[in-house]
Amino acid sequence: MSASVVSRIAKVVPLAVLAAVGVAACGPAATGSSAAPSAARSAANVATTAPAAPAGSPAASATPAPAAPSSTPSSAATAPTEAESPAAVAAGATTKPSAKASAQPSGKPVTKPVTKPVTGAGGIGITFNGLADGRQVQVGDQVAFSVTWRNNDSSGSRAVAPVVATQEFEGAQCTQMLSMAKGKLERKDVSGWKAMPSLSQGGGMDYAGTGDDAAFTLTAGESRTVEYRMVLDASNRPGRLAVEADAVLPSSLTAVTKNVVTTSVVDRHRPVVTSVSEPTALVVGRTPTEFSFKVSSPDGPALLRPLVRLALPASAGLTGADVTMEAKVGDEWKSFEVTPDCDGRLGVSPAELVGVLRGNPAEYTFRVGLKRTGTGPVEIEVGGDSDGHTGATVAVRPAVRR
């Protein structure tokens, strides 16, 4: 082929293509090595594989690059590989890859399983049975469920210490430190039901070691199901409660994967405040405020106790000695000791308020006095407690004179 013909073709055809055509015209190379680059074949509309160019030509001097990663578009119109770039750039044939195309996932969309198995490091899948998102858990009732651990890794066996515990709970009675559900969790072992140290995870990683005594090894494809049962104490209030199952490496406190279901805690035994009278004025250091309120319980008045406490900020700096609380029993006023509850609010323990009621719904009359207080309004929370089941409170806000 003459030099003038080569010059004219080079203006419109990439140099890599020209080399491939020239090789075909001049016969096979002495080395008989690999084919010309794919981008050059696409640009020249060549469907067959061409032998390598003779030594010294641009195509022969380039080493074919490894296959591009899966995130790079597979179309022939994409940017050339490292081996192809000198010839392609010289001929002006470089095409930028499409960012939109490279971001598109390949294959069919993944459908989220109903049972929510989760697979993490180690190839362990975890599935809850009998406990699902949104399931209502009644306070005080026993809830039975099971958890299945499966080795989805075909490469070998995996050791698993099964662990189950609840996460932080928005309905916890005490929230000053950790908002954790109170109750009992048991695991069924070969010897029978074994009580776990705690229902909740707590603030450390000790809970991750509770499965060491029940650890097992799963061969490829093998699964193991463990039965559990839990009971939430009556002190827990309604709210969302997440139950977590972990696959822990035995004797390590290291969870390799987990699965979580979020239940809904309910309580059909909670008392309800039905009415509150208008409170009298509170004169700090002199005259207490007086008010009455009625409470109804689904379980009747026999186990019902009133709940009265101050809802003051911690900055108020009050102690039990600064507050007086009295309840009217018959025609007499009876004084009670004022102590902080687990959230630091000052009040009277419901257990001490035995006999402070009459009628159904129960009606209570209280007097609350303050020896001192800071600026701002005074708010008193009133409600009911039925055998440990605490109902929602209602705020009483007396006028304050200092």
C-alpha cells in the first residue's frame, strides 16, 4: 500500500484500525500473537479477529490491558483501554463513558424477602420466626419465638454463638441513664429453659457473651433454630421495641452479622385519668395548692393507686425536704414522704398510697406545697398505677405566688 493512501486513510480512520487493515493485507505476523484492540474493530466495523501487527508498529508495541471492571460500560463506544489510548487519541476517536450508564446496576432487581434474613461477614443468615415487625407485644404476657442461624457460605464451616437481646426502648420507665426495657428472656437449651442475664443489651458488650455456652458449628448450607420466650415487666410503657439477634464469634464478643425486628409494646391494663379539678393557688412557703382527680382502671379499683409528682427541671435543685404532699383520707389529711423516682422527679411512691381512694372510678384529693422554688411555672403530674401498670399522666398547673 503506498504512503499517500495511508496518509489519506489516517485522516478518517483511527491508526489502530489502519494497522489492523495493513496486517490483513500484508499477511500474518511472524509471531502469530493476539488480536487487534476491540475499540479499533468496532470503529472499522470489523467482525473478525485480526492477527497482531509486525514488530515496530503501534499496535504491536502495545500490550493488551486486562478486562475492565464491572462498573465500566461494556459498549464498544466507551473510552479506550490503557493499551489502546495512544492510537485512539492520535486519531481523535476517544469517546467519554456515560456516567449514567456506569451507575446502572446489572441484572434483575433484588426483591426484599418477607422474613428479612440478613447475611454479613462469615456468610451467616439470621431469620426470626414468630416475631415480626409491627407485632404487638402485651406487657406482662409471655411471648414465644425462635431464631434460625444458617451458614450461607459454601466455602466451609462457621462457628456461631447465638445471641438475642432488646435494644434501647422508648417506653422504658427510667430514662435518666439508659432507656432499656425491663423483663425476662429465656433460651431453650438441651437441659431446658435457661434465663438470660438480662432482656436488654445494656450499656456495654457483656450481652454478646451470653451465647457462648450455646455455641455451635454450621457446615455449608446447615442451619440451627433456637427457641426463646420473653416477658416484659408491667413497668414498661407502650412504645417501639427492637429485638436483635446476632451471630457472634464464640468467646470474642464480636458480632459478625445481625437481624432486627421492631415490635410494638402495648398495655391494656393502664389506668386512665378521667377528670381533674381546677387547682387552688400555690403560695410558696405558705399555702399548698389543692386539687382532685379521678382515675379509672380496666382491672377495677382494687389494685389502683394514685400517682402524684412534680415535673420540675433539674436546675430547680429541689429535694424531698422542699416539698409537702398530703392526701385526704376520709375527713383527714395524711402526709407522705416525698422521694425522687428513677427519673429524678419528686413524688410519693404509689405503693405507700394504700387506702387513699373511694368509689369507681377512684377519686383522689391532694395538697402539694413548696417551701421554695425557682422562676417559671409549677407543674404537677397526676395519674394512676394498677399493680405496676402506670397510666399516662395529666398536668396540673396551679397559679404560683412567691
